Amino acid sequence: DRERERTQIRQSLGSILDACGDRDRDRLRLEIHERIREQVDGSMFRFREQARFELMDLTVMFDGDSASAEAQVRVREANRTAVAERFTWRFEPDTDGWRLAELPPCLEEADAE
């Protein structure tokens, strides 16, 4: 049932944002599709510095075996005013439910050394 799936995606997104705020890669990995988990482990990406994320609004649309989650997120970085940002994230079914199928915006490319 789609309403149950929407609820699962909302919960997953909440967990992703909490893990991003806590800079917790292990918790983040649990919510990301197994196809891209190794990217989270790599050193190519790092967490945005001292940012907290709060889900303000969410619309989930399904298209076959994928879902788009359009989210408005309040982003608060250290010593800065909170700003609202809009993201559209793609979710796909995984072995134990809907998982994020792309890297979340709390990860950014690490600077090349």
C-alpha cells in the first residue's frame, strides 16, 4: 500500500537527515540503497561541516519501481542563519524496504589533495 510506503520513505529520510547532522556514516549507510553504499564509505565524499538538517515538508510521488521525494529541508550551519533548501531525492526498493538511491546533499565532494 502506497501510504505505508510513503510513511517508510518519510521515516527513512528523517533518519538520513539525523545521521547527516550527527555525521554518522554507519547510520547513513543503513538508509542508502545497497547499490551505492560503498560510495558513502569512500573518502571521495565528506559531510558538510557542522550542519543540522530538519525536514519541513515532503511530497512523495511513485513511478513504477522508484519514488521521488521532494523535500523542503531547513539547513543550519554553524554560526549561520538557518535556510530552507529544496531537494528531490530518488528512492528505490531494497531488500528490506525503500532506500535512498543517490548520495544525500549532506555529503559533498572532498577537496582534491
